[in-house]
Amino acid sequence: MKNIFSQYKPFFVFLSKFLLFYVVFTFIYKVYLNQYNVAKNEVDFFTEVVAKQTVYLLNLFADTSHTFPHEFESSIKLFYNHKYVARVVEGCNAISVMILFAAFVFSFSTQWKKTSLYIGLGILLIHILNVVRIALLCYALYYYPDYEKILHGSIFPLFIYGVVFLLWILWITKFSGYVKKN
């Protein structure tokens, strides 16, 4: 058993750091969410911010977007050109994606300062791209409502997860210190 651990030590260190970071920050996020009453259709602060920023972005191109609290669930309705096109729920704020991103980067960390900076900038980029993603989705659903399933279920999630994957590759190959330079 000791031989196996020493042979695969880098993997076990990665796995331990990843699980520790992911579990701790997921727990903190769940504690944060528990302060909102879903039975009263309350929406968390971060989800509200994402919805408002999406409307702001849409209104840069057409001044006809707005939000409205959903009457029957904890979400925010998004209107584009006065038409209800989408709802923003807790999962749309990308916090879970940010936690996953940060846990992976932390798992390959060698320097606190560089790791913290990369995580901070990565989270900011994910947030900005998430708002752009939701705005583009609203636009697409307005003009192509028949494609909602493929747009919401495949194309736009692929966009955000693809960016996270590229950020991970960039971290490992350029910044983490794990790749040896020849």
C-alpha cells in the first residue's frame, strides 16, 4: 500500500487538494443559499446581479430589455423586446462552475500569489462570459424559440465549459509550474 501511495503521490495530492477545496467552497455556497427562502420565491443576490447585468448588456443594443421577479418560483424573468424569453435561476449565476474552476486550479498550485491571481481573473472572466452567454441566449430565444432545447441544453453550456477547460489547460501548461520547460 505504501508503495502504491508513493508511486501515485502526485495524483493523490491533486485529488486531496481538489476535494478539499471543492467540498469546503460548495458547503460555503450552500450555506449562503440557505439564507434565501425558496418557498417565498426569494432569489439569491448573485443571481439577481447576473440578471441585471444581462439586461444592461442587452440594453446596450436595444433599449427594450427588463427583468421581473417570477411569481411562482425563485427565479427572475428576462424580457427582450417586451417578450418573456428566459428565466434566470440560481444555476445560471455560474457560481458552481467558478468553484469547480478554482478547485482544479488550486489543485495544481505551487505559488499562492500566482494561484490567487489566476483564480480571481478566471472567475471574473467566467462571470463576464456567463453574462454574455445569457444575453446571447435571450437574443437567440427571441428570434429562434424552436431551438430552445439545443441552444440552452447544448450550445451555450458548451461555450462556458469550453472556456473553463481552456483556462485549465492554460493554467497547467503556462502558469502552474508543473510543466517542465526544456
